[in-house]
Amino acid sequence: MIRSSRTASRLVARLACAVAVSAMAAALASPASAQSTIRDTEVEGIIREWTDPVFTAMGLEPSEIQVLLVNDADLNAFATGNRVIGINTGLILRTTSPNQLLGVLAHEAGHVKNRHVLREGAQGAAMQPMLMSMALGALAVIAGQPGAGAALLSSSQYFGTVNALRYLQGQEGEADIVAQRGLEAAGESGRGLVEFFENFRSQEVFSDARRYPYFRSHPLSGQRIEALRRPVEAASHYGQVDSPERMAQHALILAKVHAFMDPPNQTLRAYGSSDTSFPARYARAIAWYRDGQTQKALDTTDALIAEDVDDPYLWELKGQILFEEGRPQEAIAAHTESVRLKPDAPLLRINLAHALIETNDPANLDAAVDQLKRAVAREDDNTLAWRLLSQAYASQGKEGEARLASAEYYFAAGGEQEATQFALRARDMLPPGSNEWRRAMDIVLASGATMDDINDLDRRQERRRERPAVVPPAGA
């Protein structure tokens, strides 16, 4: 299910040192908005299924590209030199076909392929402080700290200059052509990207204040569209159309985004009871769940499951409805089935572990710990998993392991100082030489400490332990 991640931990790790010009442009468009990344195993899986062959055809390693879903209604997307592609829910909802969405993602991958945000000539030594300020501003906004982001972004006078926009404009045609070639090599049509631009051709005549954020950072012109149209129409796969399966996937993505992001009443109007399609019924189940109409949501979800008992995401939805209704014991069975059907999905294992922990039954803690350890083995920067693991270990009385999990939590979230403090505490409680002890040491060393620093700390702690206690005089 779609979940918000305000720490945006992997983004923090990848963007903290980046001078991400296009990401800054995306963030500047609405610096005061409360942006956050969202997670949904089903939607992420569909997008990766579409994009990975295109990334490979471009010469990119798909496993090194992260696609972030940003919870924002503005039409926007961005790419950074650190191989992060972000796409707003608002842009997703304005695509009318899978090929359009794929085309936009391919375009952003074109920026990554060309390393546009790291190109020489755009960044003189005098510009570095301002560019870093903007990178941190973009990071703060997307990580869920819009106030800090707005302050940092507004402090950078450079961003509003014509030179910055010219720098961005010079890259768009290049990214278009790289996207077109990658789509063609992957057996996909580039028509969707041309269609997407055509749908917003009027943006070229608007002032910056009236343009969608995407077209402020990705300047659009008739000349640019025509320059892309020629190679797209000449390509051998131009006539390739979206399959019925892919159209159904696109409809499902739109339904889930609407259902989780829009007010429930709005979703129920958009997907009225006369619409008996799978996406519509799925959307209504989510809307009823969000509206507190639990029985309607469960009945609809159960009916969908009866039609496809092997859909892990329907079981996930049922588990989420029960869990958030305060029925974690009942949620366990549904989440267990979702994990059985999709064992390689960390988020599904985290859902199951959360339900197990919330039963407050000590007998369920070992199973919860096992699920969380499997989840972080695949996704070691998932802050929710580390927080829950710390909670489970603490409930078991395993203080060393609990503190190590807390250290991992802060390490993933970019809290270096807190991570080091918890790792040092964990190190003193864990068996020396154990795998957990070594991991605590890794976190401490990652903070910049040296072995000499650690040895000095050990000596000081040993001296404190050996120091005789001061006994007060008799009668004092």
C-alpha cells in the first residue's frame, strides 16, 4: 500500500553531497509545499517492469537507478547526477497512456545518462556555495522539511537568474534524443513522449508564474517538439502500441494514486458504483477504508480476492485495513498471505512484522524480528524497518541489539551524530567480535572516528571503571 516516507532516507544518502540543478528546479516550484516520498510495492513494481529494459538499452544499470514517487499534485519530475529519478504523483495523473509515463521517465533517464547535472562549464568556483545551498534546499523540501527548504532556496539568488535557465534549456533536446534512442532500442515507441509534450504545448507561451513546474525546469518549445518528432516517427517501433495488460496496469496506478491521495468522497465520485472495472472497485475499497467505512472496504476487498486469490496486494490491502482498524491479530493472516505470494518484497514483510509487534504478544516477537531482518537484508535504508526492529528487540530485553537497530535507523536517516552515539552504546553491550559488534564498529568508523579514537575512548572508560568509589565520611 502507498505509504509516506518523510525521511526519504535513500534520497538523503544520495543527494547530501550532490549539486542537483534539475532537482533544485523541481523543488523551487513549490518550496512551501509539504512534499514527501511515498512507497507502494505494486506501483513501484509496475514502473520498474516498464523502465528497466529502457534503462538497460540506454547503457544504464537498472539496479543503480532509483525511481522516487513524490507525493505532490504539481506536474513535475526531476533527475540528479546521483542516479535518482523523481516523479510527482501530479505528473503521473496527467499521463493518458503507459507510453506517455514511460516516455517522461526515459527523458529523465536521459539526463542521468548524459550526467547533465555534473556538466562542466555551468559551475564556476564562485557558484559552488550557491549551488550547494540550492541542493540542500531541494533535499530539505523532498525530505519533508519544507520550511527549511524554502529558507535555503530563497537564500540562493543565483537560481532565479537567466543563466541558470539557459543551462537547463541546453540539455532538454539532448535528453529527448537519448530517451528516443533508448525507447527504440528497447522495442518501445517514442510517440508517448511527443504526445505528452503536445498536450502541454501551450506552456511555451505562458509566463513562468503560470507554467507547470515541470516546464519551468524543462523548457518546452514548438521547435523542440518538432526536433523530437522527426526521429520518433522515423523509428521502426513508432507504431508499437501499449498492450492491454499495460493499459490495465496504467489504469491501476491512476486508481491507487487517486484513491490514496484524493479525499475519499472525490474518489468515490470519480469511480462511481456503476463502474465495475477492477481499478474502480479497488479505488472504492481504498476510499471506504480511508473514510472509516471499514466493513464496506473489507467486503469489497474480499470480493476482489475471491476473483484473484493469488494477488498479494489485495491481501496487503486487507491486512492494512484490519491493522489500522486496531485489529492486528486479524491482520496477521492477511499479511502472511501477501508475504507468501510475494516473498521478495521488503515492504510486505514490514507490514507483517508491524502487525505481529502490535499484538503485544511476546510469542510473536521472534517472528517479527525474523521478518524485519529479512526486509533490511534487501532494503538496508528502510527507517521504518529499523525502528520496528529496535522496538521488538527492546521488548525482548535485548538492549544491545535494540541500540544497534536504533543506530541503523539514524544512519539510514542521515543522523550521523545520533547513529554514532547509539552504535557506541550498542558496542558496549554486544559480545566483542560478534557480527552485531562489528556492525556497530562500522557505523562508528563511518562517522569519521579512527581506531585510535575508539581505543582512547576504551582506555578512558576502563579508567573510570577502575577508579575507587568515594565513600563519604562517617556521619556525613
